[in-house]
Amino acid sequence: MTDRLLPGLEAVLQSEVPTTLEGVDAVHDLLAAFWEQEPEVPDLCRMRVETAVVEVVANIVEHAFAADQTSGADGQHRRLTIAVGREDASIVVACRDNGLPAAIDLSDVTMPDDDAESGRGLAMAIQVLDELRYEHREGRNFWRLTCTM
């Protein structure tokens, strides 16, 4: 197991998942296990967290590892670690990956026009969460998602 992404939080589950679409399924499994151990989390909070997490993880898989796809690399050196935990009355999810830095300013993210074919993921995550943070440091991307129950 890698170092803890959410030290000091209660009821933390953490996993390293593949940086593939199968990794998104593994994230669903991690969240399901967390909900099982935290049954008092309201359904609305669960839906908000799941929506945001899937959108962020899908963006990580699609964009952070795009160079591997175009170069023909197999991506085996790429890693995505995800942790979910409880902090007082909030659910907190942290993601860390060693993919390309995200060229994004979250304060500029808006919902695209109705006819746009993409670009809704992070805008949806921002709308359903109480906080979404991103930073790139030490060669890694760090995402922190917070949803108040």
C-alpha cells in the first residue's frame, strides 16, 4: 500500500487503481465498500460524491495519460491512487496520479453550450461538490473533493 492520501481522517479506504476505464469500475467498487461501512451517509451525498468522483477520475484517465496513448506506451508506469474518508460532517475524496499536469484553472470552469460534445465533467463535479481543489506538485497531480453531508 502506498502512503496515505488522507491522514487523520476517519474511516479511510484507499486503493491504487489502473489508469484505464477498468479503473473507473474499481473506483465504483471502492465507493461501494465505503458506503457499506458508512451507512449513515445520506443518499443525496452519495450521489453527489459518486458523480463528481467518476467525472474527475474519467478526466484523469482521459487527459493525464493522453501522451501514453499517442506515443504507444502501455501506461504501466502510470499510477492513480484514490482515497475516500469522513471528516466531521463531510466526505472527502483524494486522488493522486503521476500523469501529465492538468492545464486547468478550476475557477474558470463553466458548463459548455448544450451542443458541445464534451467538457461537462469538471463543471458537473464543481456544481455537485462543496469544494474541488487541484494542484500539481512533486511531479504528481493531486485532486481533493469535499461534499458536506
